[in-house]
Amino acid sequence: MTKEVEANTAGEQETEEFVTVRIADQLFGLPIEQVQDVFMPDAITEVPLAAPEVAGVLNLRGRIITAIDMRKRLDLPIREDGARRMAVGIESNGESYGIVIDKVGEVLRLPRSTLEANPANLDPRWASVSMGVQRLEGELMVILNVDRVLDIGDSSQTA
């Protein structure tokens, strides 16, 4: 029985699950184990002197979380006024974040063996927050490295 459990565990390790999100019509994947919740942010309060990618802070069920605007983080055109936005709740190093995106899709379970390195022509700003890509039917999904997405402090400060 122990071998059966080990075999099942090994089989589970061969796939990885991703929450798919859309940002300006591009498909991205977030490792599901890092996603806490999905929500529609209400009022976001701007934070003076914050990095441009920091949309502000918001109150989510009594917790103050930092909202990261993924369009700005990825150097994409800003969202049209009034356009609906969503957010994915992430926790990192004891802090809560909301990654502001356009749409949430589905959860995909994909073989780890199909994860490819970033293509040479991937925009450097995207490559800096990506851990690779997955080829899907007619579309390329960029897999986001959450730690790199949240690493905005050093790149925005000047001495």
C-alpha cells in the first residue's frame, strides 16, 4: 500500500495546475498553490510615492492588501476607464497582495514536461517575471513567477 501511495504522489508531481488569467488579451498562468482567492476590487486607495506598478491598497474582508496593476507591471496599455477588473489574492512573505488583472479563466492541469523556457523574442520585462511558457491550442500561456512579479521595490527606487 505504501508503494501505491508513493506512485500516486509521484504521478501528481508530474503535472502542475495553473489559474489562467487574461491581461490585455494575453493569457497568463499563475501556479494554483500560490492563489488564495479571486475577487473584484472595490475602492483602491493610492499610495503616495509608491512604485508605478502599485495601484494602491484596498480592504479585503478586513485585511489591508497591496494592489499590483499587472498592466503597468508588464508595460501594457492602461485599462479603459470603467472597464471591469478583477484581482487574484496572493500571499508572500507574510504580506497580502492583489494582482489586478482583466479576467480570470479556468484552472488548467498541464504536464510539467511541456513547460518551455522563455522564447528569445519574449519582451525582457515579461521575461523578468516569467518562469516559462506553455503552448496551448493556438495560444501561448506565459507562466508568471509570483515572487518576481512582487519584486518591485528595487526596480522603482533611485538613490
